[in-house]
Amino acid sequence: MTAYNVHPAAREEFDAAFDHYVRIDPELADDFDATFFRCLGVIISSPLLFNIRRISVRRVNLKPRFSEYYIAYMIWQEKVVILAIAHAKRRPYYWRKRIGEAKEMF
């Protein structure tokens, strides 16, 4: 599976996390970026690899260095849909409403 979509709010979350790390150290931001895209590559190449965590949503922690963040995604109409780039210790499952939004968007 190579097709994927990203919920607009998930894009904003990625940008916010990246900007946070840029303010701390640009190299740290580069590591975050590389870790995210490595995980995204695994998701796209093997979307069923990760277990369903909630409803129809799967989760991948950005390990090892950024494991407080995770990618929440689902498979919808034979495409991977990234729902959130979430911080694990903030408002659990706040992004659930995006499941319905994504089904309408994509």
C-alpha cells in the first residue's frame, strides 16, 4: 500500500512538535523529522503490522528517542489515513472525532 492521506490537524501537530524541537536544538528537530518519516515509511509499506488500539485505529510510537509521540492511523478505502501525531501524555484520544471527519474527507 503506497497511498496515504494526512488529516490537516495531524499536519499541524507535526509542525508544532517539529517547531518545539527546533527551539530546543535544530539537530533534535532533524532527528524527530527522520524518526517520523521512518515510521511513516513502515506504516505505508506494512499498514497491518501494528495492532488495532481503539475502534479501527492503529498506533505507532516514535521510538526510541521520541516515544512520547505516536502516529495514530487507520486504513480507509485501501489508503492509510494519518489521524494524529499525538503526545501520549496529553489528552488521550482527543483525536477520535477525526475518524469520522477523515472518512468524509478522504
